[in-house]
Amino acid sequence: MRADGRDRDELREIEIETGYQPLPEGSALITWGETRVLCSATVEYKVPFFLTGQGSGWVTAEYSMLPGSGNRRVKRERTGARGRTQEIQRLIGRSLRQAVDLKAMGERTITVDCDVLVADGGTRAASIVGGAVALRLAIRRQLVEGRMKEDPFRGYVGAVSLGVVDGEVLLDLCYEEDSRASLDMNLVAFQSGGIVEMQATAEKGTVPLTVLEEMGGMALEAVTGLILPVQMEASGE
């Protein structure tokens, strides 16, 4: 039995509050267990230099843990993202780009900012899930205002974390479980069920391929069966 009473393949409760910030084109506060991440999507009518003149848009992401989000103060990265932060925001950006047809966006950039208010495990998965909702809302607003003629949104992406703790595969790790995991995994999937990205790292010895296959199947079922419907409901779709 897990500390919070969940079964090994059971997610923590997920709630998404949209419109949390009035000024960005799209925003969503995702509460995933005790983890809370504020996601905002902002539109700018320019693209990175490598896309200038190509008629293509761009989706990127930034990720940050606020100083009071953990059990000790997290230092602000005032000179730019480094190490773990850079890795996570690149993962979020790659994942969210799968949700749109960049050519259909036109020359504009949508930046999804993910700020962790409370970190209790699974912050990158929560950022992707909440970020996809914020992205969808921003695109919808562009369409309603007549700034986009064609809907570039291809579908939702969802994500979940899981790991091996005391020899058992557990879905959706809280911080206490994550800190003891011998292997942790993050899986991102498209709403059709196709895998976008899978990250897995063994920290305390090796793990057989059969365990990774079990974890992948458990994660994919959670994303397509539970997480994606939550995203769609939050967005009113």
C-alpha cells in the first residue's frame, strides 16, 4: 500500500483551472496531487531567425521552480536556464510542438511558461498537461479574434511519470516515492496513442527490458485513458 492509499497504477487527482491569468492568450493552473504548476501561453508575431521568411510558426516553453515550491528554497536562475531546468523546458517545448501544425500557424511564436508553485513530484508531466491546455486556449483565442484563419491544433499531448520503488512499478510518483526510486520514467503521448517521447533512467543498478515494457504500457494507458480526457474537459472540447 502506498503512503496515500493509491493502487500501484492509480493517478493522483488532477484538476485544471483555466483562465487563471487574465492577460496571456491562454492560461491554466494544474493541480496534480500536491503539485501545482501555473501555465501561460503568450503569442508574439515573430519567429526565431531560422524560421524567418518560411511562413512557419514556432512553439517553445520555459520552465521554472519558484523559490518556495520545494521543501527548501529554490534559487532563482537569473542568468538563464541551466542543467535540469534547460532539459525540462526543452522536453516541454518538443512535446507541445507535436500538438500543432507549425506551417498552419503562420509566422508567430507561442511561448508556454510553466512556473512550479508547489513541487511534489511529476512537475514536468504536469507542465506538459497544463501547457497543452494553455496552448489550445491561446490558439482558440487567435481564431475567435480572426488572427488565425486556419486551426493549427492537431490534438492534445499528455504525460505521466512513473518509477520502480522497492522493486515495484508505481504510476505517478509523489516526491517521497521519487526520491527512493531505483528507476524513473517520463512518457509523453499524443491523443491518438502514439508515443512522443519516453525518458527512463536507472539510478541504482540495471533494469530488465521487460520492466520498461510494463512501465510503458501502464503509462500509455494512463495518458490516453485518463489524462487526455481531463485536458479536453478543461478546454471545453
